[in-house]
Amino acid sequence: MGFLIHTRAMRRLLSVIAHMICFCVGAAQAQPYPSRPITIVVALPAGGAVDALARIIAEPMRSMLGQPIIIENLGGAGGTLAVGRVVRSAPDGYTLGLGSVGQYVISGAVYTLPFDMLADLTPVAPLPSVPYWMTARKTLPANNLKDLAEWLKHNNASASTVGTASLARFCGMAFQKASGTDFQFVPYRGGAPALQDLVAGNIDLNCDFASNSLAQYRNGNIKVYAVMANTRWAPAPEVPTTDEAGFPGIYISTWLGLWAPKNTPADIVAKVNAAALAAMADPD
């Protein structure tokens, strides 16, 4: 008799717990998005232009969405570690990825991956498109792009790239072909450490994402020879284009964007998209 009473009591307790779980799950599902902090996984180390962009847009996005935005830097393997982190996340809008064409397109063509860049990600919002430009250590003797080509023909030189297959490397290779020169590529985990070595004089060249090295150029810590575009770049209008510098047709630029895991609800994607576009439209 005592055993039966105990059993019935346990059943009632389990029934109450089950109802409580269902109630809590239902309440959680009913909460409007977002109801907790959002993480943006940046596919590059801290300190570079892409990381800076994420932190700049995070504040106006936070104001619009009403929740803190946490920036998580995860570089390495051409950005595929960060992309994989986003792919494996729950499709609930609380984990987003931020990166460039290098991490979200080129890496998918270069590396053998356990996921599909097209099938396993949902595009959320377009971010800026920025040109690359040819930079050098400040002590390098050449003062323009033609002088640089001539110097490279008589000297051994090194150039940084972000990973082994990136737009920085393609940019350098395009210049090699156009100028008939050769130099060694040195892979880095991100634009920030590559720029640090250029400023320190440990490498000679860096065909760099222009936003990444603008401040160092302004401070006189590096040389900039040309913008890899057919028009001058507004933040540094004094820098000539490759056409003007004597090597026409070398145009290298990159776009950036936000992504979410596949199957993220359309209304959540729309809400994040609106917040990102509003942040980009903010004059500050």
C-alpha cells in the first residue's frame, strides 16, 4: 500500500514537472526576438578593419534591437573556423557571422569543408565594399608603383597575405603578372598582424584591404603606391589608381556581409537586416 502511494505521488510530481517544462518552453518560444544578447562571430583576429567594422556597427544595432551585441573573433583556416561556428549554431538569430568575400566565398572554393557555403548559410545584410591598395614598408626606396616594379626586379622581397588563398594574395599575383616581377608570399592569420609586421619592417609589401591600413598610412608608418581600382578612394583621394600609376586594369576590392545559419526564420533575418542597414546609414 505504501509503495502504491509512493508511486502515485511520483507520477503526480513527474506530471507537474512535465507541465512546467512545457510551459517554460512555450514561454521561451513566445518571447519576441531578440530577448537576449546576440553574438557576431568575426572571421578574423581582433584589431583589423573587419573587426573594427563589426564593433562600429554593433552599437547602433544594439540600440535598434534592444540587446547587447557580443563580438567574438575567430581567425584561422581562411576564416572557415568562424564560418563553421555559425553553420553549427542554432538558427535562432543569436549567432551571426561577419566576414568578407575571402572567408565566405573564396574559402569555400579552396578548402574541403564539412559544410556547404551556399546551402548551410542564410545571407542577412550587405556591408561596405572597399578596394585594396599596394602598400610597402616606409623604408623601401621606391616612391611610386613603376619604381616599385623596377626595385622588385633587382631585389628579393616578401609580401603578406591573409591565409594561403585570399584577395591579398590574388592582388599580389595580379601585380606580379602585370609588372613581370616575383616575390615571396608570407601567410598571416589576419590583416592586423600582417600590418604590424609591415610597420615593423619585417616584410616589404602588403596588397592590403585599404581600410585596414589607412591610419598607418596617415601616420606615415607605411607607404601607399596605388589603389587597385579604376577610381580614387574617397578616404585617401591623393593616392592614384593603378591606371594612373602605369598598371591599368588591376582592380581588386572586397565586399563584407552578415550571415546566419540556414533555416533562420525570415522575420528574424528581416529584423537584423533592418538594424544592420540602419547602422550603415548612421552618419557617425
